[in-house]
Amino acid sequence: MNYHDALSRLGVMNAHPGGADVTLAWMNSITVSPGAKVLDIGCGNGDTACKLAETFDAEVTAVDLHPRMVNNTKRLASARGVRIHGVVGNVEALPLANDTFDLVVAESVLVFTNIQRSIREIRRVVKSSGQVVDVEMMVLEPVTDEWRKEVRSIYGAKEVPDATGWKARWKQGGFRGKVLRSGPLSSLHVDANQRDMGLADDLALSDPNVLRVLERNGRWMQEHGHQMGYVVFLLNPEFGS
């Protein structure tokens, strides 16, 4: 069982850095027209997708590689009375048309993928007049190869750049933009209860595989959390790129 399997079974909401507080902050920093087409990449269990539909009266498509998370997103949308189009898909090869979305959102997603390939796909599906919000983990200091191997083993993260690295990747992918906020993970409020019990598997916390994932996550964060930060980007496609 991997980290994301455990999150889906536990019904964990807002597992990205800063959780719901960071989502609310960037939502308050952007303007989205009613009826806009919005794509939530790596939607997880669906809280942000539902908030996008509720806040902006947007037409939201939610994509995730994990079928259970897409199903959870649909269930949450139904419970909240909003319509979400759920799609099982990989951000590295989105099953979506070119130049479709006014806003693309990714919250702690790209580190689990080939970053440059994912950015190319985002560039393909966002409109030339569109915008992208990206919330990501970043390293605050140089780390060892052993550190990176451990992060891949525990979380499945393929690469965790620093702030300069993230900026370079977005520029290379044909975007310009700004940092809305950033800082160490330790500066963020952590909600002690992020589970939606309506989505949670009742047996999850009695499954030793789930408990093993939680224990590894907790131990790693206690030992290495000081090396980790977060960054929130607001980006636009470069004209003519």
C-alpha cells in the first residue's frame, strides 16, 4: 500500500501543504468568471474541486490517477450539491482536449510525477488566456541522494526541487508568474482532523498496512520536516510559447 492509497481509504482531505487554509488563501487571490472551465489535477478526495464549484460557480473537471479518489470526489460533490466531472487519468498524459481550461489547479501533485512532462500537459490543456495555481512542496536546503531515495520510498515523490528549481521548470514549460506565498512547513497550521468520515473506509485504521504508512510518514516528518517548505505559484502561459 502506498501513501495515496492510505489517504483515499482514510478519507483525508486537503493533504497538501497548509491544507484548507492555503487553498482559501489562493482562492482569495484570483478572479474566476462564473461558468469558467476549471481543472483540478490530482484532486484527491475532492474538497478543493467542490470548493471551486461552490465559490466560483465553475464547471469543474477533477482528475486523479487513483480511481477511489475520483469516486470519493464524486460522492463528496453529490453530498454538497455541486456537479463535478470526474476523470481517472495521469497528469503526464491528460485525457483532455487542448486549450480547454480557464484555470488549472494542482495542489501537491507534480512532485509525484515527471515534473517537466506534467507542466507540458498543463500548458497544452490551459487556454492561452488562462491561469494556473500550483501548490508544491520544496526543499529549503541541499539534501542528500539518500534523503531523496527515502522520500520516493515513503511518499512516491519523484523529485522535490527548491524554489529556484520550481521557477526554472515553470519558465522552461512556457509560463510566467509570481509566488503568492511560501515558507517552511513548520509555519503552517495543521488541522488535527482532516478526515471526512462519510468517505472513510471504516476498517482503514485497523489495517496494519495503513497504520504502517501513517507511522512512516509521522517518523519521517519528525526527523526531516525542518528541511521542507512550500510554495504557491500563480502562473500564466507565455504569449507565443
